[in-house]
Amino acid sequence: MNFIEATALTKTYSPKRAAPVHALDGLDLGVPQGTVTALLGPNGAGKTTAVKVLTTLIRPDSGTAVIGGVDVLRYPERIRPTIGVSGQYAAVDENLTGFENLDMVGRLYHLGARASRARARELIELFDLTEAQNRPVKGFSGGMRRRIDLAGALVKRPQVLFLDEPTTGLDPRSRLGMWDVITTLVGEGTTVLLTTQYLEEADQLADSISVIDFGRVIARGTSDELKASSGGQRVEVNLVSSEDSESALEVLRRFGSSDPTVSDDGRELTVSADDGPMVLQRILAEFADLDIRLYDAGMRRPTLDEVFLRLTGHMASVEETSEKEKV
């Protein structure tokens, strides 16, 4: 049974002197209790709008949304105490210290002075911010700000946590640290809805993924299922000489499951493969017989853009969809 259930959500914005923007266009979504569901999509696809509806910040034009059996649209005051939200931008007071920010959130929740301070200390330790807890947040790095913001969303120990692109702009170390915290929370029973542009992030954290584009879910499944839908694996080869390009292409066409792609200089070739390791072995054997020299060769999973190209017929470019994100 889904703890979060959204059905046929629609939301249209009508900017002045511009065509209407369908931010949500019949979005259906389900998140089982105690799991992570990722909404995967480019900027402007409708991810943030979906989160705003589910967190009672905006009302949809039509559709229904239920969290823990409670109608989000009819009883928003019953939903708010049960959820935590960490948006795209850290909602912190830069003039307060890290500890003071968390204590303030606790006071706003009416936890009382003693309980607020105790909870702030717990979260400072959980998020590895002990050394920085008495420093003003304006001196924090981007990763530290994101951690304080997420900690603030957990002050009330929410049943459901909404994370809207929580690691955008973070360095790899900070991103890994955030992943560890999220994994710990889910292990303790928290239900998480995560929006992200990163297939790797969804792969690492999510039990299930819903791919969203133009305000609706266009595919759902596990990370492996989505990658398989885009051709499984990619075999890539880097030739020493572009003069071998035509011969190499013929080999890739015979063993791959799609038409190969080739770089402008004719030296980097890629082909989809249903059984990557076996196909790579056969290609390398053929190259050896034909005396085609390589700088390197290997396999990789599809990128986010490749998944979107397969599912939608267009690349998931930020430029193409950025106008939706502004409304």
C-alpha cells in the first residue's frame, strides 16, 4: 500500500504575454511506506511543482493527493506536522549559527526550549557539524548549508521527507555524505520522495524511480529496468587511428543492438549491447584479427540524457525546459 498517492494531478500557469505552461499534466505517483521513490527528470519537467502540491504549498487545478490516508487538499493542516521538506535552496538564516538555526526551528514547532536544544544537538552530531555548530551559517560551504537545511527538515522527526534536488551543486564528497544520511533515515522507517536530475543519485538511493517529463510520468521502474529500456549497456572504443573507423563500425554493427555512434574525429565509437561483457569480448577479438589498434575500450551504463532520448525522443537539456522552472 502506498503511503503517498497522487492521481491525475494537473497544474497550469498562465504567464503574462506567454503561452500557458502545463507544469503538471495528469501526474500519477505512488510511494510505499518506508521506501525512497525518486522523481527523475530535467529542469522544468514538473518535479518541484509536484513536491509543492504534496507539501500543501500550492493547490493543483485538478486531481487528488493523499499522504498516510489523509487528503492533502482537504486537510492540509493535518499533513504539515507529519512532513519535512528540504527544497532546492537551503532555507537557513545566515546570521545565526548552525546550532541556533536548528534550535529556532524547534521553537517554531513549539518543542520547548529544552527539547529544541536537545534535538539540535542530536542533529548537529548526525550531520557531522559539531566543529561548525557555533559558526554563523554565512561562512558555511554549500555542502554544509545543505546539511543544516536537511537537518532542519528533520527536527520534528517527520514520517515523510520531501527532498527537492538535495545535492545539486554539491561536490562529490558532500554528495556522498548526503546519501549516507538519507540512507540512514530510510533505514529508520522514514518515507522519502526525492527529486533529482542525476541517474546516479536515483540509482544509489531509490527503491523505485518515476521518470517525469512535461508534467507527467512517462516511465517507472527500478534503476536497472530503466537503464535496460535504453539499451542496457554501452560498449565504447577509442581508436588509435581514425583510418580504422569504417572497419570498426562494421564490427560494432554486427555485435551491437543499435546503430553505432561515432565522434567527429572518427576515433570514439559507441554501441548499445544487451550483454555488454560478451559483446565487448567479441568486438575486441574481431579488432585483433583486423589489426585495429585501440587506446582503450570499456562498458558503461546509459546516461540520463540517453534514457530521456530513448523515452521521449529529445535530450534532457536544461536550456530547453528552463522557462517552466521559472513559473
